[in-house]
Amino acid sequence: MTPTDEQPLDGPVRVVWSRDMLAYDFGQGHPMTSERLDLTIRLAQDLGLLDGPGVELADAGVASDDLLALVHDRAYIAAVHRASSEGVVDLDHGLGTTDDPIFPGMHEATARVVQGSVDSALAVWEGRTAHAVNVTGGLHHAMPAAASGFCVYNDAAAAIRTLLDAGAGRVAYVDVDAHHGDGVQQIFWDEPRVLTLSVHETGHALFPGTGHARETGGSGAEGTAVNIPLPSGTGDAGWLRAIDAIVPAVVRGFAPDVLVTQHGCDTHLLDPLTHLRVSIDGQRAAAQMLHRLAHEVTDGRWLALGGGGYAVVDVVPRSWAHLIGVATHQPVDPDTVVPESWRSVVQERYGRRGPDRMTDGRDARFSPWTSGYDPGDDVDRAIRSTRSAVFPLIGLDPDHD
Ligand SMILES: [Zn+2]
Ligand SMILES: [Zn+2]
């Protein structure tokens, strides 16, 4: 590990984790297996990231129904309880579908994820931690009255609502998962104090089908929903160019008190559910950009969440170990060899070796938007559509920085 360009250690950083978090698991054969979390935390541990003097591991209790009701309908919460304890399928509330099968204890398992994100948001807001990471969170598809896309309760939205209630004037949410952050967007659609910004594979090719550039927020909140739908096949250079062309300018303009980010790593070229072609190195670069942005704009108040990511061995553990490294001011050098202790666990469980380095060997370079617009390039046209849709609403010039 090297102290590259990161900020110096500026206080403890909270990492949400306990073995209880492994209960959020939809069962055999479902992509959302908690094996992804187990392998991530093992890798972070084996890299020494959780033993640093500034790292505080924090477990979480089960969120109360009153807390969940900040962003969910009471009838939906009651339906999750019934599904969880009595096995009652409720398709009207999205419970018992292929994406969201019910399982015993699903209420407690998801409510614990919510509590982890809410506790972390408050710790950041009250200055008890410099940053916080909850890789078990980022359940961005959960809707006010329905489970959706492997998400039961929306921990990100609950954390944001809690920040507003605690006195934050404005909160920015930046979601770089391959899928549109539709649940968070919907919950804050009419809320001018919350910016939701999602960079994702186009809804024409991927669930949930929303997140078009023209979705810019409800009445009284125009310009506080920002969507960057990218073409299938977009790789590091285009993905990072798009993030860089829009996210910093919009977040600076919004001037939030806290930054909440969602780091779903299903943007990776090996992800089985999506069609973007981002690398571990690109994902690491995005985490660094957002970390720097938090120090610049929100005085470091940053809550980083996990999200999607279904390449359980080859992608998720490395991507989120890098995220933990960035957030705890112990950035992992990409050339670092993956610890043998971790690889032997993979060998035991999967009968193969797993990745040997913390890099995909990419340089994560991109040319900035100021280098010029190429009308023949699909990514550039997507960037331009979003800038044209949003920038005038928030007093920015879509054609110039
Ligand atoms: Zn920092
Ligand atoms: Zn996703």
C-alpha cells in the first residue's frame, strides 16, 4: 500500500460489518448471494485494511419499523414481516418474485443493512467518523411500497432522510452501479434538498428500464435528478469521462452538506448480468474521484455504500476492498498481489484460483470533456444529452465548463 494522492488520515473511518450481515441472501442459485460480502471482508482483512489504527468496525442492530417508515409504506413493511416470519408471498408488494424471493428472516436481514447505513450517516454528520463504508448497503431499487431488483428496504434513502431530519440542508447521492438508482430517485423525486445522480447502462438494454436523461426531478425539484444512461459496452475511458464531465460540476453546484455514494460494481466486464466493460482499475479510479469530491465539497462528510456486483470471486471482493482502502485512507496499490490466504479460501470453495492481483492491468485513463465533443461517439452523445437536459436547470452552461 502506498499513500499516493490520497488525503492524509483525518480521524477514524467506520466500516460496517458483522457476520450477521451475511443473512441478506436470497438462497441457492440467486445472484445476490452473501458470499460476495464474505469474500470482500475476508480480502479486506487479509490485505490488512481492517486492522489500521483509524479503522473502526461497527455492527448494526435491526432497524425499527418507525425508521423504515421514513421511506416505506407501513403496509409494505407489514407485508415484509409476514413474508419473513410466516412465509406469506405478496406479489402486490414485490415479495416472492424471481428477483425477490422470500426467505425466513428477510425482514431482520434487510432492516440490519438499513440500520448500518443510518448509523453511519449519523456518525458522519455528527463528526464521529471522517467517512463511513457499508458494502452491505446500496439497496437502491427498493421502492416505497415494493421490493424490486434484489432490494427489500432502501438503506440509501433511509440514510439520506435521516440526514435531512438531523439537520443537513442538502444531501447529494451519486450512484455508479450499472443499473439505474430508481428507488432512491423516486423517493426523492419531489425533494429539492436531495440530489440523486445515477450513471448506468441505458434503460433500453437493462433493468429497470428507467434513468433517461430527461428524468430531471419533480415539480419544485427540477434539476435534482440527474441521469447518465450509457451505451452497452462502455468501458473505462467512456465511463470515467462521463462521470468526470457531469458529477463534479453538478455536485459542486448543488453544494451538499453530505455526499452519499453507491458503488455497485456490476459495471465490470465480467459481470454476468450487465453489458458495461469497466475494469477494477476504473472502479477504483471512480472511488478516488468521489473521495476527493467529498473532501472538496462536503468537508469530507462521505458515506460510501455497496450495491450490485455478481462476479462473486473475480470482481466484487477486489472492487470493494479497493473502496474500503480508499475510504480508510489506505489505498491499495493496484499491483498488490492478492493474499494467498484469500486465494486458498477461493480454491477450497470454488475449485479454482481466483484473481492474483488487485488490478486488471488497465490504466483507467480517460480524456476529459474539455478535450472536445465527438458527435460520432455514442458515449459523447449520451454525456451531451444529460448536460443539455440538466445544466440549464441548475444555472450551468451545457457547452462549457
Ligand atoms: Zn478522506
Ligand atoms: Zn446493479
